[in-house]
Amino acid sequence: MRRRRCRSGGLTLVELLVVIGLLSAFSYMSFRLLSGGLSVWKLGEESRDQDERAQAVLDLVRRDLAQADASALSRFEVEVKDDATRMRLVRTLGASEEARLHAGLALAPGAAKAPARPSMGLLEVAYAWTRDPAAGDPAVGVVRRAVAPLEADRDPRSLFTKDAFAAGGAFDSRAADIVGGVLRLAFEMPGPVGDVDEWDSGNLRPDATAEPRIPRRVRVSLHLEREERDRRVVRLAAPIDAAATRFDLDDPRLYAIAAGDPVKIDGEWMIAASSEPRALLVARRGALGTAAASHEIGAALHRGRAFSLEVPIDCHRESSASRPAASAAGEAYR
């Protein structure tokens, strides 16, 4: 009788182990479900953050292009630098915006005293992609924007001087970072024969004697660094030359890249064919205006998330030299 009372008031060792096992399994399953839910939530938040960052840049560019000036003082230049493009333009400037701008310039450290009444009501604006020293990777950069009041022709502080983008030049002294984690920035216009499918980044880089012209439309392309689910960085497991189409990777897990996805290593863009554990197959080297190059072991592989915007410009103005050719081949910059 004493034995039966003892068994009815407690658990045997086997029963205790079964309970512990069930509790452990339940806890593990709960953790996996919670972890998966948190991972999906974090990816959603990162995607929304990228959307907001890209939208902020595109809205700013849209506003500047929408206010492009078509007077005799107007200038518009796009030039290629490395694997990105830079844009400079002159746009109109409202009185209240002009007052705020000069108030800010007057308060800037080391700035010369701003004039009480700026003269022309026009603003020089420049955008550029520059490499980010903090990233430690030549593939990753930041988008910077600089503004300067248009005070007088041939102003040495102008963003249109020949050395404006040189280190310590007019752009560096006035630029502010707009967004980081950028793999590419491009400003493109329709080709000279009016084909809407032919876009070019360099057809509006005038020489010193050319009359400036403004395109009918500008397409802005922005590639932001895509965050991986576990924030891993996939790197080359072996060096590659400029002709290689198969890259060995240092991560045994499948690096999910679909056919046609653009990827970037150092300063080169390429188009993926497919991926498999520890390897990436490439369909095209030297894409998006870059040149195929050799890459060392340990170089990081980047996937970009693309954002694009086409902006019509109401104040389109062609150079006089281009008008005969335009009428012969159909209207240019259609």
C-alpha cells in the first residue's frame, strides 16, 4: 500500500524525461516560429526603409528638374564618372527659398558673409555619387547634393567650374550627403534620334563652345544595397579574371540570385545567369556602363535593389546647332 501511494503522488524518471522532451520540442518550435516572424518583420521594415530613402532622393531630383531654368543663363550637364553619373543644372529659386538658402550659408562655419539680396533668383544644383570611405568597399557609395546661388558668370565658386568636382572643390565645400548604401546613380536622356528605348548618360556633356540644351525627359536610376536575410556578406573564394563567367563563393548556403539580376563586385556590374551553393554563374560581364575587370579573393558580392523615375522637363530647349539634324531625323529627344 505504501508503494502505491508513492507512485500516485509523483512521476517516474521515464515520465519526467518524456515531459522534458515535449516541453523542449514545444519551446524550440515556438522559438522558430517567433524567429521566422521577426525575420519577416525585419525584412519588411528594411524594405520600407529603402523605399522611403529612395523616394526622398527621387522626389528631390524631381523637384530640381521640374524647376529647371530655360533662360539664357541656363546650363545643364550630365557626365559619367566611374560607374555612376553626375548632373549639374540651373533652376529657378523662389524668394523664400532664396532667403533660407543664404541664411544657411551665412551660418555655415567658415562661410563668407552672404549678400543681403541675391541677384539672379537662380540656383545651381549638382548631384554626384561618391565612394563611401566608411563602407570600406569601392562598390558602395553615397549620393551627395550641392547647391550654390547663381551670383555671376564665371564665379570661381560655381558648381560649373572645370575643377568643381575635384577634391576640395566647389562641390565638396557645398555638398551634403543625401543617402548612403548606394551602388549606382545614373541620369539618362533619350538618344539623339528620338528612340525612347535608347537612353544615354553622356549625350548632354557639352564642350566649352557648345550652346547648352535641356532634354525633354530625364530618367533617374538608383540602386540601393539589398540587405540579406541574415546580414551575411558573400565574398569571392578565389580570384577571377575579366573573362570568367563562374565565380566561386565562400558561403556554402545558396545565394538566391535569379537570372537577369544585376550584381556588383568592386566597380563592375554584371548580369547573373543563375546561382548555386558556393558558385555564381554570370551571363554578362561589364554591364550598366562598366568594364569587365579582374577581382581579388575576398571581394564582396553586392545585390542592388533598383528604383527608377522618369521626369518630363517643361522648359526643354535645344541648341541651335542641333535643330537642323533634329528636323531631318524626326524631332530629337522625343
